[in-house]
Amino acid sequence: MKRSLFGRLWPNVTAVVLFIGCVFPVYWMFATAFKPTGDIISEDPVWFPTDVTLEHFRTATDADHFWTFVTNSLTVTVLAVVFSLIIALAGSFALARMRFKGRRGFVVGFMVAQMAPWEVMIIAMYMIVRDASMLNSLVPLTAFYMMMILPFTILTLRGFVAAVPRELEEAAMVDGCTRVQAFRRVILPLLAPGLMSTSMFGFITAWNELPLVLVLNKDIEAQTLPLWLTSFQSVFGNDWGATMAASSLFAIPILILFVFLQRRAVSGLTAGAVKG
């Protein structure tokens, strides 16, 4: 009986401890952003702010070039995700449905690309962009971000395409659809969970990326939010409230995306990992 009770308790206790360990830093970040400065620097920690202030958020949003950084981050992130999904839809369909020489090699190549550390290739990327006279431009960032998330997107969507019965596609073609029409009307609607999971992964990857923009975009007008966040303390000193407000603003888009897509995204990642 004791063993049975322990067997029931330890997974729940472990889950609670992990949950607290993961959620508490996020809570503390948001809570600090709303605290008055006196509560932040107090020797006795204020766990639950009672006097809420928005002054730290005003300080963050009034910082020089803040909205330029927001626009740049959204532009490169959204474009990278959209382009990767378009290319991955065609690539995953080819890998799942068509038989051609070197198909397995393509799959292995995508897996290797997914495992490759992009940080070690930054020097090569810098030389390519420099020789093309495209430093301080959002175009190379968008292209490289797209390539970062493309392998995972193709491999995940390939599993979803392979899980769709061929008979559905063939029936649509018998009814008069071309192969493209059959893909658009039959297969594409069934890929919604995979599209959501891969788009969320791609958005988080591109939104958080720092080393590449640090090397390629020295012009402040071409920088993104992650780079701005690293220099925030040097601009505002020890204003921890403003720093936490800036961090909260940076995290809000990802949290919103996760709230709306988490159910389909989690099921999509699981299904894409085991199908095909």
C-alpha cells in the first residue's frame, strides 16, 4: 500500500516542482514590471504587488527606436515563417508522396541541417552578406531565419502528408481535380495541426534569435528586439522595473501565440513525430 501511494504521489510532486520552477521566473518578471520602484529595491521581497504601476512600461515603450525594433522583429519573423511554410508544403509533399533517386538522402540532409549549430556558421554568413553588400538589411536576416526553421518544418509536415491516405487524393483526381487542386482541397486542410505546430516553433526560433542580428546588423535602424533588450540596461542603468517591463513586452507575443495555438500545436508535434 505504501509503495502504491508513493507511486501515485511522486509523479505529481515532480510535476508541481517543475511547474513552479518554470513558471516562477516568468511570474516574477511580470510582477516586477508592475511594481513601484520602492517595492523592487526593497530588502524584503514583495511577492504579490498591491500598488500597480504602468510607469515602467511607459519608460520601455518611450525608449529610442523601440517601435522600429518591434516592426523589424515582426517583419523578419513573420516573413521567415510564411516563406518556410510555403517551401515546406511543397518539399514535404514531394518527400512523402513521390519516389525519386536520392529521396532518403534529402531526408538525412534535413536532419543533419536541423542538428547543425548555426552559431558556428555565423562567420561564413557574415562573409556572404558582406560580399553581397547587404549588411544592415532585413533581407539576409529573413532568409537565414527561414533556413533555420525550414528543416524542422519539412520533416514535421512530411509526417502529416504521409498520414493522409492516398485514396483521398486519388478520389479527388478521379473527380476531375488536378494534383495541385487535390493537394489544396484534400491534403492541405488536414495539415492544420502540423502547420500550427511548425509555425509556432518557427516564430519562437526567429523571434528569439540574437547572435546573427548582432553580427549582421550594426545599424540601429536595422536591429531587432532581442538585440535591443541586451542593451537596455546600459541605456537605463539599474532601472530593473523598466528592464522587466521590456522583457515582458518581448515575451508577450510568444505567450499570446502559445495560448491560441498550444492545443493544436502540442497534438501536431506529437502526431508529426510518429506518423509517416
